Amino acid sequence: QKIALFDEHSELMINLQNKLSQNIVLNQGKVTLNSDLTMKDGVGFEGAGIVDINNYRLSFPVNGTNNQANIVFKNANDIQLSGYTTLTGNWTFSTELDDPGSSTLNGYGNILDISGGGSITVGKNHTLYITGVTIKGLGANGGTINLIDNAQIKLSSSIIELAGSYAFANGKISVISPNCKLVIRSNDKIVITGTGVFEVDGVIFQYETLGTAPIYPPPFLPYAGGSVSVIN
């Protein structure tokens, strides 16, 4: 069984004490949380639509997560990955009317696998804090991260594993805590162009080479306006 919204005018408000046991088919509609929500294994969202976390906590399941939905997360103060999470759709983090705001994705050391073509989009003027997440498969042979104008990603205790070179031309990616690392397996690079900035703020950011990947030079390539910034 599934819970299905009818169309883009539909809204489902959820206040559950137990775990969600049915998939929710969004059909361009909106789901709003009125309490913390935890999903059972194998349960998730389908289709495309808006999920308003409403400053509560959304916990994805421990096992069997395969997120093919295209979701716009609003007021996402705390999204938790409870296990290995495969994302083949798109997760967008933003606020109403592109007002400045922030979202938080907590991984607790778990993997977010976007290697099958999944993507993360951070909306205009928005900041996404990624903490304790291993992002697997970022790059030309896998998934991507899209930064809209003035968007930022701030990484804490997280690992990025490249699957091909990754380029961005807008926004800023900042490393703001220790224990962050970039893993490369070949000549793949992070390419920063346009108004894009890759920033390391007062910490040591490591990169690890595997297989035939060259140890030097570092896998960062700023050009055509893009920059790498090292603070303190």
C-alpha cells in the first residue's frame, strides 16, 4: 500500500508517533511534518514534490533506501541518514522566495551514494551543512552537486569520493571542520570556474589517492574566475 497525493494542490500533514510504514507518492504535492518522522526500512518518497520538514527531524531508514524521487526540502533543520542511502533522484534544499536560510544533512558516518546519477541542489542564497556524510560517486561518471547563485555547502567530518571530474561555476563549498577528505582514483579534479569558490577555513583538508591517481599536483583546478581560498 501507498499514500498518494492527488496533484500539485494536495497537501499531507503528518504527525506520527510510530515509524512511517508506507511509501508516499508526491505527485507534485506537498508533505508537511508536524512532528519528527522516522521511516521504516524500504519506505520512502516517490515522484516529485515538496517536503516541508517544518524544523522537525526526518530520519531515512537504515536499509533498503533507494531514493528516486525529486524532492524540494523546505525548513530542513535536521535530515538524518540512518544507513547506506542511494540517491538516484534530486534533493533540493531551499527556502521560500529564495530568502537566506540553511539546512542540515547529518550522516553519522553513513554513505550517500549518488554514483547512479543522483544530484543535490542548493537553492539561491541557501546554505547546506553536510556533517558526517561520505558522498560517493560525485563527478562526470556519477552524480552531481548544483549550487545556485550565492548557495553554499559547508562540510564537517565528511568525505567526498570522486567518480570523474566535478566542476562548479557558482556558489561556495567550504571545509569548516577537521576530518574532511577528498578521495580520487585517477586524474579526476575539482574544477572551479566563474564565481565558484572552494574554501578551506582554518582546518586541514586531506586528499587521498587510490590506484593510479597522481599524488601531485593537488586535484583542484581554478580557472576563468574560479578560486581556491585558504583561510587561517
